[in-house]
Amino acid sequence: MSLESTGVPSAGQLSAVHPPEHMRKQRAYAVFECFERIPCDPCYWCCPQGAVRAFADINDLPSVDYTKCTGCGICVAHCPGLAVFVVDESHSSSHGLLKLPHEFRPLPVPGELVDLLDREGTRRGKGRVVRVVGKARGDTPVVWVEVESHLLASVRAIRVGGRTP
């Protein structure tokens, strides 16, 4: 199965866009689930740390220098393809923090419980909204959600108040 036939990236594609295992629990990091070569590079230009490597061609896929990435999430708000997420495995011993793009209205509010959805739209559990960023600047809003640690690799969207995304 491939992204082209299912709309969902393969395990191989996903493993290629994560930092090495030894770096994952040290601090938050960006995950670029961008697998299509298209003319796009806002992630490179918006990164204040210079963690997104320069593109040789505007059609290149993003590449991250994880020694520079702080997991700030600015790239999440600037990605027009909604393909960037920040994962923080160091949040607590039982929960992680996900920073997700969310373009649906109304936006959730801090403290609200939301449904956690995987890449196929299947409900995987509940998460608690910690913060909503970017709702006034015109960027894609970024919702910070506290998630059980074992769901960090699979959750990529939320459903607020029982609405279907």
C-alpha cells in the first residue's frame, strides 16, 4: 500500500521523517509528513532556528536538522499542506504533547476534551487541549493537545464537540 493508493503514508515513509530514537525524549521536535514533491518552502523561511535545511530545488521535500529544532511549532502554522506536527515525548511520564494544525471552527479552548483521530480519521481516544495559538494572526491555528504517550505517533487530528472534521 502506498500514499498514492490509500492517502495514508506507509510505515517506511513515516519512519524516515522522525529524529533518531535517542533524541526523541530530550525535547519537542517537528515531524514533516510532507511526501509530495511540490513547489513549497514556507517551512524553510519561517524557522527561527534554521532547523529546516535549505532546499536545492523548491520542489524538494523538507529535511530537518534535529540538533537545531526546538519544537516551537512556528512551522506548523505556516505549512499550507497541514503536514507538519510537533511531538513532545518529554512532556510527562505518561503523556506527550502534540501541536496540530486545526482549521475548523469554532476552535477548542484550553481544558476542553477532544476526540483524537489518526491519519485515517479513526477515533483513537480523548485528549485535553492545553493551548490554542495563532487564532488572531491569520496563520493556521495550532492546537496543543495532551495525549497518552502511546498515541503520539498515530494521532494527527482532533474532533471538537462531536463534530466531524
